[in-house]
Amino acid sequence: MAMPTEKQLPAFLRGDSYAIPIAFEGDDGQLQDLTGWKLIFTLKFNRMQPDDDAVLQKRMTVSGTTAVMYLAPEDTNELTPYRYEYDLQLITPDGSAVSTIAIGKVEIQSGVTHALG
């Protein structure tokens, strides 16, 4: 897989649902079936924070050539409004290789309503 380029994700309000669509393209631009691979989204105040101090980390198993990393309202409702660092990593089914496929920043803003549901 190619080296990830930095990409700022669209800002969103904490406590709102948020979806990050991902298409798994090879170096030739063709979609790749990565069924069984693990996809990890990590959100931190800064890149140098240990993973144990990440403000959010979500994992899912890929099925097919695309995926949607979904952040539920309860995932972000208590986060401090801030411009966070994130990355998305893919791990082979046997855990032998890791590839960072996206890296950048995302701003989480404060909304008016703070109660869920």
C-alpha cells in the first residue's frame, strides 16, 4: 500500500454520529478485497501520546473492498472540543503487517445539546 497522505477530516459536533467511509485501493487504483483484515481508528491530542492515552480507539473487521468506521454518539459525547490527530491502520488477518492508510486532523466542536437520546 502507498504511503498515506495527510487528510483533514470534516469537523463534527461531539455527541453526533460520524461516519468515515474507506475504500481499499491498491497502488494500481483497483479496489482490493481485504475481508478479515482489522481496521483501527485512533484519536489523540497529539501524535506522540502513547496509545494507552488515546482519547478514542475503535476497531472493526473488514468485509469486502470498502468499510465505514462509525463513531456513535456515546463515543464522542464526553470528548473535549479540540482539533485532534487521528490515523487509520490496517492489520493483516494474521497480525504480521500493519499499514497506516490515513493520517491527519479532525476538529470536534461543542454543540448545544449534551444529553444523549
